[in-house]
Amino acid sequence: MSETPAPRTEVDVAKVRRAPKYGVFAALGAAVGLVATLILATVFDGTSEASPFTEVVYSPSQAFGFILLWCVPAGILLGMLVALVLDWTIGRRTRDVRVAHESVDEV
């Protein structure tokens, strides 16, 4: 007759803390950068005269793309900085939870 081994259970205390989801903050920052690009591209019309550096007249879509190249990374950076500040302030608070470890030794 085979005997069923009895499980051993150990209870420990672990610390749990909340952490922000960095991907969500990066996506929100990119969206803020896109909105800022839309606003800047419609408010400032710098495409009617030639660029002083390249002597080229840029179309509105090219100007939008150039502004987008600056605003979206800046928005992502801003979102990540907000996430880090939240992690530093909220992440300090921890709570204790009981964790049960169960192990079964086979004979």
C-alpha cells in the first residue's frame, strides 16, 4: 500500500508594494506629445517662407513630421518622469502579507 506524503506548510511574511505601469505612462506621454504636435503645427505656420538654414520651403505635412520628431519623445520622457516620481512617492508605502509555502516530499 502506498502512503501519500503529507505536505509541509510554512507561513512567511512578505512585503508588497504598488508600482506604476511604465508602459501606460509612456503611451500617455506619446499621446500628449501628439496632441502638442497638432497644436503647434496648426498655430505656428512657418511653411510659407524658405528655411534660413536649408533655403527650402517645407510643406505643412513635413513641418508636422519635424515637430512630431521632437514632441513625441519629449512626451514619453515626461510620462516616464511622472511614473518615476509616483514610484518614489507611492512605492515607499508597503504592506505585509502572509505567504504560505507548501512542499511535498516524494518517497
